[in-house]
Amino acid sequence: MKTKTLGRTDISVSEICLGTMTWGKQNSEADGHAQMDYAVEHGINFFDTAEMYAVPPDASTYGKTEEIIGTWFKKSGKRDQVVLASKVAGGGRPWVRDGRGIDGPSVREAVEGSLRRLQTDRIDLYQIHWPRRGHYHFEGSWDYNPYTQHKESVIPNMLEVLQVMGELVREGKILHFGLSNETAWGTMQYLKLSVELGLPRVQTIQNEYNFLRRYYDMDLAELAFHEDVGLLAYSPLAAGAISGKYLGGMLPEGTRGAVSGSAYRNNRYTEPAIRAYMALAEKHGLDVCQMAIAFCLTKPFMTSVIIGATTMDQLKVNIAAADLELSDAVLNEIQQIFMRFPRTL
């Protein structure tokens, strides 16, 4: 398993990161422990979680995933073998701090809660799960809508949050700071504040990146190159849609789509693209899921690709994608499909 440097830190992380969000909903504690055991045995030293998990989120599963990781740390004694990332949830869910948006006090409260559940004294990378403002990552819009945020409050909120992150770093409760579901402008504001005020520097951005959504290829890729803010790609399989299991409106029992009642990233706009990628994989004798993950790993701005699995078979296939090297012919054909389907809903 290859490793990459986490931002401008001295931490090396595996290029495959173990995602955990199904543990506590689709997966049991025993399942989560087995996945962590297998992942560490196969060279993965990077786990990603969040206080909001398990998903789909509700009050009954809030914090369950972190609890499962915590019991594994206690049982295995392998905390020091893992680079651990977690996230503070944003506003809008009444069971998380009464739905309050991210601010300084909520960050501290969230960290303290995560540390208890994780049974550890530190979180190596602490991330803002989503910004306290609206933007294209969640609205599905085709242009920028400035009316989804209060301009005069954006920078002061960023500063307040970053100052508390600085306090938590000094206390040793978190080591480094990252973003998630963020834009180039938002990332640059955090970078600017860190330079001007000596506050923690943004080391990573955790955004969606897959065959169907490649926004990062534009301005964020250049930002990552010049500023060493690497991508932690979530949903490299578009929440399983790339596998084709949801085609034709299917919702196989036990899948995330069945649990949530709908298939994320699978609809009449995406199906032609998914079928094209599946046909390409078949043409070259490849597993389409491995092809999708291996493609993500070719990107120069990629720090780590976050994989998630509900079965051990899926986990084994996904981890093995790290050993797959795509030919120039396959990469060229992937680009041709992308040019036909550059933007899917």
C-alpha cells in the first residue's frame, strides 16, 4: 500500500482510507471490528469517521460509528497504528446540539464528545463536515447563488471556528485541521486566516470525487497543487451507483439505497454514464468498482481515497484496487466518456 503525506504535516497516510459511516446502521460492531482488522493487516493506516455517523443519519444512530471504533481501539490496542480523522456536524439536525450551526462552542463540544466515544486522547485530523453557508455541493444548482449565505457573517464565523481549532491543537486534543464539502473560495479564506493570525492550516479537503462528479478537476485541483491541500475523495463509487446495482430503479435489499429509500447518484441522467463506464470495464476485463477507485488514485491532487463497504467481499475488492494500474488506453476512454457526460445530477 502506497502512502502520501497529509498536507504539509509530517504524517504519512495510506492512499486508501477506510470509511466507516455504515457501522452502527447497515453494519454491526462485529462487522466494523472485522473491517478494521482486515484493513490494518493490508496496509491501511487511515480511518475516517464523523460524529454524525452512522448513515442515513438519525437520532438513534448519532455517534454509533465512533463508539464502534472506540471499542476496537480498546480491544486491539492499535490506536497508535492509525491516523484518525473525524468531523464536526453542521446545523440542521435537531438531535445534534439542537440543530445549531457550526461555531466555536459547537466545535469544542463536538470534539469532547468524539474523544469520549472514540476512547482516545486525540484526533489526528479534525474536519468541518460542511460549511455554514449554502453552495453547489448540496444544492444541486448549476450556478452560484449568493443568497444562500449572509455575507457579513461568513468570515467572522470562519475566524471563530479556526480560533477554537487552534485552542484544541494547543491542548493536544486535535493535531491538524481539515475541511469537507468546501469550495476553493472557502478554502482560501481559511488559508488566509491561518497565515495572517498564526492559526491551524488547512491540510486536506474531503469532497466527493468519482466518475459522475469531478468538480475538483477545475479550480480546486490547482489550489491543491500550489497550496498542498490534498483531496480525501469520498464516494469514489458514487455511493455504490458505479457498480450498476441500482440501474433500472433497482434497490437491492441491504444496500444503502434500500435503507435510505433511494439510490444516491442513480437516476435517468446518470444511468447512461454508468452504463458506459461499466461497458468500458467489461471491454478491458476490469472490475468497474476497482477501475473507478484506481482512476481516482491517478490524480496528482489525491491524498487518499475513502472506501466504504458493507461486506468483507466488497472491502477486499476495494482495497485491492490500490494494486491496479490503468493503461493509457483505459484512461483515454474514461476521459472520452467524461466528455460525453461531464455533469450529472
